[in-house]
Amino acid sequence: MTDSGLQDFTRVYQFENGTLRLNIPPLFYSKLGVKDTDVFALHWEPSGDELCLTRRTRKSEEVSVPKEFLQAFGFSASDVSGYTEYDTDWTVWLQLQDLNPDVDFGKFGSSEEEAELFLLHLGGGVWEVLKPTDVYKRLLEGI
């Protein structure tokens, strides 16, 4: 996706200060296994048809980011050694779409297409829409 594509997406959804406000379903954070203050990213993965959550790991945790995924975005395993990505409750993704009908969730991946964009949760219900490489860079930088 080009930067102009991201700008078009941003313009369509009229972000406030570069962030997106989403209507959040009940029990959203607990079903994902995160807190509303946590920083994490979401996207849909066609391989396995799953909702994927990416977050910063603690030093004691094992990292599980597929090498093919990293290579597709120009990263190596050492670039993201402080992060983990795993499948999570896909029903939450469907609820999120139902509550936000004006958002084109297809940009965040589908059964047929890789994600062009990720949703990055900054805490407190504030979201940014970024290209996958930018999400990893932001997480790597510790936001």
C-alpha cells in the first residue's frame, strides 16, 4: 500500500489528531486477554482465517512471529524479538465490525487478502491505523 492509500483511508474516516475512535463491544478487552490500557495491534490473517493480536512481550516470554510474515515486511526475527503475535477470539472482530459499519475492515485483512493496514491500540480506546511495518517500528520503539 502506498502512503497516498493510507492518506485516502485516513481522509475517508476523518480521524481526529491521527487517531480513530471505535465503538467497542462488551468484554472486548477481556476476550482478547488484554487491558484497555495495553498497547497492541489487531489484523485479520487469511492463513487459518484468524484474528491476530501483536503486542510487546515481557523479557521472560517466548516470541512467536512467523518468519515468512517478518520477511514479507522486510524484518528479521532479531528486529522484533520483543514482540509476540498470536491468534485470539475472532468473534470479537465480528462484533467490532458490526458496531462500526462505516469502517472498511477489509483493509485489515480478510479470508482472501493479507492486511494492508493494522489497527494499533494505544490505550484508553484510542486507535491508530498504520501499515504493518510501521506498527512493528512503533512497538519496537516502545511507543
